[in-house]
Amino acid sequence: MNPLSKRFAFIVCAAGLAAVLTGPAQAGDCTGYVVGVKPLSQYNHAAGNGFLAVRTGPGTKYRQIGEVYRGDEVSVYDRRGNWYGITCMSGRCTSPLWGTPMPSGWVYSKYVDADGVCP
């Protein structure tokens, strides 16, 4: 085998090994930040200000189970139409003004600036 062929074979093997070790990016390797909601200084749960509702399902007919706030970091694990399945990762949602800490559920996707390999 000539030196050029050996180098090519090495590169192909190295690339294959890297793909096996790291695995392909999968849906769920997606994070985002809550955007477009009023700041906490304007928080009013009854009026729906200053938070993004986290719901049990992808739509407004589902019960609200938590809140995320502008700037909170979320992991996006699913998508159904205009709704994202999310989990709170960091920010005020770890200690919310209403609901359980670190909520996981459904939010309207318009209010999440997501990046990565998203569903």
C-alpha cells in the first residue's frame, strides 16, 4: 500500500471511529431560551403576565402545571405542531413564583428561541 493510500485509510478509519464514539446528534440535543414574555417586574399570575405557562399537553386546553420566565434555559425534547415539550434547565424556573420547580411539559414554541438538533 502506498503512503497516500495509507493516509486515506487512516482518515477514513478515524472518521468512522469518531462517528461511532460520539454517535449521531439526536432530537432532544436541543436547548433554548424563553423569549418574548414580559419581565418578572410585571409578573401577575392571574393576568398571565411575566411568564410562559407550562402545560400537561400541547395546547391551551391542557392544565397549567408550571411556569418558565424570560431568559430561562430549557431543554426541548419534543414538538407537536407549534408546541414544544420542554424541561427547565436553569434560571428562575428552578425556583418559580408558581408551580413546581424545574417544570417539564408543553409550551407554545413562539416563546422559545431554540438551537441545536431540535425535534
